[in-house]
Amino acid sequence: MWTYLNGEFIPKNEVSISPFDRGFLFGDSVYEVIPSYNNKLFLFDDHFKRLKNSLSLINIPFPDSLEDIYKSIMELQKKNEFSNQAIYIQITRGVDPERSHVANLNTLPTVFMSSTELEINPLREDPYRKGLDVQLEKDTRWKRCDIKATTLLANIIPFHRDVEFGIDEILFHDGQIINEGSKSNFFFVFDDLIVTPPKKQNILEGVTRNYFFRRLFEEGFNVIEKTVQIDDLEKADEIWVTSSTKELQPVNKVENIALPEKELSEYYWYKALKILEADLKVNS
């Protein structure tokens, strides 16, 4: 397995980053994960735009051009050989001479990339498989979830605390208001209305979220951004999560609230998945 670090391709077991890197010391960094199917990047422009936006919001200069980043990703894919990959990109503010809350103005960003084999969504082969079990969690994260930062401690604490319960995903809420998952965005179906929380709430504007929202709208489905509250969960006919590496996954239950069952062809998540499959065939 190969990685990329500051212009060089280095074997995974040989790559190293300074302990004085601000990404390590302060979480002073952002990241992006881009799926690739049959060695073709999916929604690359959207991911790249979000990466640049995250860097801009925390005042880290973008170190490379679009063309340079793209070429490096393609070379990394080639070296790691998997047909389907998840490309991880992390850019930190860089290595300071000494630990300080205020960065040295001459510090150059650190650019790191790695890739892993991307498991094809098992729903494509077995759409009848059990959905996710989700747990509600008070949202104690920082209030800039629009920045895809590497400071994810609040996202992972519930999994380590409740590991014995086998929770698949966390659904963060602020009082009654539903925000998002620890590693995904949420969609809710009420009758024939598909709803996802608005971007103005404390959520990351998911690339895959935006893709499904746009494509469902283009295909004539009734899909809107709207605030969802905890009390609405019992009224939901479907709940699903979306992310770049998991695509789309239906929810089986939230806490003790079980989602109603119906014929496979009647599920809106199944119709959305079919739209994605058709788009991927065109992209291949």
C-alpha cells in the first residue's frame, strides 16, 4: 500500500509525520474522502470545492492546484491497484518549530493522502438486509460543522462509550432539533415527502447528501430541506443515511422506534439507490 506526503509517494509502513505538525497537536487540519469506482473519481469537483472551502474558512492556503491534486490522486490509485477505492486527503497547517497556539506565518501546509479498498454497498446485492440501528445523542460538538475538520472526538465518543450495544450510527440533536449523524447525513420520509435537515443547521454539507437531494428532485420526487424534530421520528415512514463511502443505508430503528415495513419497491431509499446505480453505470 502506498501513501502520498508532500509531493512524494511513500509505502504505508514507511510514511511518518512530525509530532510537531499542527494537525497532530491541535487538530489544525481538514480532510476529504472521495470515492472512486472502476478507477474513476465520483463527484470529484464537489469534493474538491468543499476541501477548498474548508481550508479557506480556517485560513490555510491551498498548497496545490486542482490539476496537481487530481494527478496525485490518480497516481495513488494506480499504485494501490484496487478498482474501487476511498481516497483520503488531509491537509494540515503544517509543522511549526515549536508548539504554539499561534502558527508561524512561514509554516507550509502538510498534504497527506492514502487510499483503501472501497467495499461495494452490500445493499446492491442484498437489498433485504437489515437496516441500521441508530442512537440519539445530544449534540455537544463545536458549532462549525460546515468545516470538514479532523477534530472528531465528539463524533466518536458515543461509539467507545456504548460499544457493547452495537450501535451502527449516532443521530445528533440540539434540544428537539435533529442535526446529522456522526459520519453521515440523514433523510426522512413522511408519506411521499422526502425531508433532510437544512444546511443552515449545525451540519456538514455532505457531497452525497447534495447529490441525492439534487437527483431526487430532477427525477420528480418531492424532496425538501426542513427542520426535523425528535417528536417527528415516530411519524417517519423511512429514515436513511448518506455518506461518500456508504452511499445510502436505510435505518431499522432509532432507539426503540422501529421503522414500518413495506414492499421493497415501495421504499424511497430503494428508488434513490437505483438512481445512483444508473449514474455509476454512466460514469464507468
